[in-house]
Amino acid sequence: MKKIKMTTPLVEMDGDEMTRVLWGMIKDKLILPFVDLKTEYYDLGLLSRNATGDQITVDAANAARRLGVAVKCATITPNKQRMEEYPELTEMWKSPNGTIRAILDGTAFRAPIVLPAIRPVVKNWEKPITIARHAYGDMYKAVDMTTEEPGTATLTFRGRSGTEKTLDVQTVDGPAVWQGQHNKETSIRAFARSCFQYAIAQKQDLWFSAKDTIAKTYDGEFKRIFEEEYETSYRAEFEKLGITYFYTLIDDAVARVIRSKGGFIWALKNYDGDVMSDMVAAAFGSLAMMTSVLVSPDGTMEFEASHGTVTRHYYRYLKGEKTSTNPMATIFAWSGALKRRGELDGLPELVKFGQDLEAASLQTLADGVMTKDLLPLVEPGFQARGADSEEFLNAIAARLA
């Protein structure tokens, strides 16, 4: 079989644990037999990041900006438990996703892969809900500390002009924990523009929600910028397409989402988007069926799965056991990156391959061959059998060929 040629490489960011194992299997079984794959490879596995002082993450993000398209495997963000698990770690490295998002200043759009055989837990949902997650700042770029005695914390800003602003945070009567976080006006505005542009491209309503009744200044600035961008740049196009934008408090938005039929984009701040994307994924079926694309204002796109490294399965794999780990979101990360590369380089055959890879994966599921996490979710009467990861990938490969 003649392989599809690529002209420009895409950035390949390898990862950790079970998803790293699946990463290699997906390439070997579903991509390399059909595509003369060109990538600029970066190993973002935890030990590689540790060995380079996390410089490799920065290099990978800058490469993504240079080449325009990246595909990323799930990675470990170490916590205290991971520090004990990996004693060679020199520090508790920050989230690679957070670092990449900060450099690319993009918005993460997460949407579920919907199957006819799996109905959402929320029975009135008829169409996918896309979560637009702001990808900079807030607690992901925060500093925090603990204190052991009574005292007062203050927040001080020193401008380059020499002016200062100081606020009392709180006076405490004993041990306490503190956190300082920020966001940038330019990043919030880029987030708003990305959301409005994506809504126009998808011809879908856009919701935005925060908590400006409590965080009157912080969340209030998000609300103000969204409204300003909508009124000055996007209202006319929204009205022309018959789609709407509205803001509501996040607690009200959650209630509205549950009562809705789906089919819209829900824009959220960084942490809110992190949490709600998992909720939406689980309600539609499985986090392993949640796609994610980071869209930068300059058009750079980084495709990844929304889930983690599947640690529990990895330790079973190390014991020589077969695992039934769902690779769908990772497959769609590769297909999305290949389609985008093909679009940018004018390679329709590469775009079609990405589409065929998705179609073969969905057809395999429609034929009742799926990983075991999906079996309890299928509708009564649908005939399905559980397959381990390798069997599932082989079934997709057969259909793709």
C-alpha cells in the first residue's frame, strides 16, 4: 500500500504510563502502515521533564507555535504521592498542560464522542455539549503557602511607574493556608474572541458563566470583557446566524445545562472548565470518550485526550496482564492533528485519512466491539463484547485497511 506523504511535520508530545503504551500501539497499528509520518518528537514523560528541568515542555510548546499543529499524550502532574513514587524527582513539576496553555495562550475546546448505542445519563441531552475552557492563569499559575501563627496577609501590586496598591487579604488567629492567583486582560480577551469565533464556525449558541456576585472584580472583569467583545465585534454575525450569547452565574448555568437538550458551547474559566468537562464527559458516557483541542489566537492547535494516564491499568500492564483501556480520545487526538496538518498543507488525502480513522473507530464501536469501560453504558438490547486494548485497536485497523 502506498503511504500518504506529509510535507510538514507536526509536533509529537509523548507522555506517561498506560497512555504512553497506547500511544505507541496507535502509531504502529493505525497510522504508520498508512502514513509516511513526519513528527518533531518531544518526550514529555515525567522523568524526561525532570531530567531537563522541565525545559522540554517549554521547547515542545514553542515547537507547536512554530509548526502550527501538535498532538499530545496524557502526562503525569506530580503531587506528594507521586514524589514518593518517583524518588528521583528533584521537584514537584507543574502541569505540562498548564505550561503549554500559558505559552500558547489558547482556549481548550472539549467535546464528547457521541455513540447511538450509549445514551447520556441526562436523558434530555440530544446533542454534544462543548466545554470551552480558558487555558491560562487562575490557580494553574497561582502561588500558595501555609503559615503557622496568627497574623495578617496582604496583597501588594508594584507598578513599573512606582505606584503601589495594597489590600488586606485576611487576619487570622492561627495556622492558615494562602493562595494568590491572577489573570491577564490580554488572555481573557483572547479567550473571549476564540469562543465567539468558534461559536460562529460551529453555528452554535455560546454560554459564559462565572461568579461575579462573589468575585466582583476578578470574575467581573471576565464578564465585562466578554460583553464588550460581543457588542463591538460579534453581535451582528450572531444575529445573522440566529445564534445567541448570554451570561449567567455558574450555579444557574449548571441547572440550565442539566435541563437543556445540549448542542451549545459552554465557556468557563480555567478551573471551572477543568471540572465541568469531566462532568460532561462522564454524563455522556466516559472521560475516555472526551476530545480536547487547544486553539491559540494565532491559529496553533494542539490535540489531546481529556483524561489522565490511567495509572491503575498501567500497573496491571507491568505485571503482564491484558488491560481494556479505552484509546478513543487518544485516537481522535491523532486524527484531529493529521486533519489539521492536511488542511494547512493542502493535503486532502491526509485530511481524508483522519476522517477515515475516526469513521473506522466509530464503526468498530457500532459493530459492538469495545473496551470494557463502555459495556455497562450501552442501551439495553445492543449486542456488544468487551475487548482488551490490543484487540480493539486490531479491530479498528482491520476496518481502516
